[in-house]
Amino acid sequence: MVYFARQNDVTGIDLDVIAQGANPLDYVRMARVNGPVRTVKTVARKLLGSDAKFRHEMAKLLGQDLPRRLPVLQMDATRMAFADASFDFVYSFSAFEHLPEPGKVLDEVVRVLRPGGGAYISLHLYTAENGCHDPRIFSGNRDDLPLWPHLRPAHQDKVRCNAYLNKLRLGEWQELFAQKMPGFRLVQLQYDNTHLRPLLKELRDQGELKGYTDDELLTVDLGAVWKKA
């Protein structure tokens, strides 16, 4: 939001309450909606100065002062409160894999876009090696987690996901985007291809991961680019 706000008016939405300022009522609402644990973590992060350090570094990278507060509205993405054709651009990053009903959200994205407006939906593919969202993989401390543990029945009980995942696969996302956004362009990003490809071959030689293509196992981020007619 901060990046886009350099040149544009922006509005964000989240199912949770996002408290940005010092108004204590925001944190009361956060505790009621998000739960006490999430609220305590947010308050601790702000008291420790983590948020301020992040903002300072972002301002340094962007070469300009950052706005004090940008509007983040509590809203269900399957039932947005915005009028039809409200926005020139809709952007989502690493959220769609966590949505129980991504098709309904895409319907809303199409609805709130103006004719000629664009959308970019980026998501973390479930079949990626780290698609299970186990924090140990992201931290580099895998313990005894093997590669693609969430897709291998013998190792699935070792996985500890940190969020809800709808588990849609590459083909299912392609079909969904084609249905909701005809003429969309697909972007596939593979970050660790050179390292993972020979390891994937070893697993295949052992009879593992037979039900998955190399394409969906090596793709990490999936993006859909679309312009509304």
C-alpha cells in the first residue's frame, strides 16, 4: 500500500482489524475481532519499535517520507462494501491461497474494477516445496522435515501449517482465473529451480510425488494479470 500510495490514492481491506495509530479503541476492537493473542503480539511489536524500524527502512528505500496512516478497512473480500467500478487497479499478494472461497473474491474483484482497469493477483502455490506454510521451512530450520512433506503421505503428520490453506493446485487456479477473468495472463515464478530439480528427480526415481507435475512442484508464486474490458 505504501508503495502504491506514492502516486495514487489507495485503500486496503482485511478480514481482521488492522490497528495502525495510537487510538486505544482500535486495539479494543482488535482484541474483540482478532483475539487477545494477536492483539498482544501487535502491541508488543509496536512497543519494541519493530514497526517503526520497518517504516524507516521503507522510507529510506523509497526515498521519501511515508504517510502516517493509510486506510485499511475491515471487510470480507467475498462481500466488498465498495460500489461497482470503484477502482482502477486491484492488487493482492500472498492472500488467495488462504481464502476458502477464492472464486467469490474474484467475482468481487471484477465487480469493483472500472472498465479498462487492471488486476494483479499473486499467490503462493500449495504444491510448491514450501507451500505448506510451515514456519520452520521459511526460517531455514527444517528439523526433520523432508522436501515437499505436505504432499508425501509418509511425512504429512510432521507438517505444522501456520494458516488455513485452500490447497488449490496449478490447474485448478488456471481454470478459476480463466472462468472469472477471460483472457488473463499467467505468471509463474520458480526461485530455487536449479537446486530443487535434481532433488526432485531423486524422489521421482524412488516412486515419490507421482501425482504431480514438475511444473507445479517447482513453481512457488503464481500470478494472474488481467485487464477488464
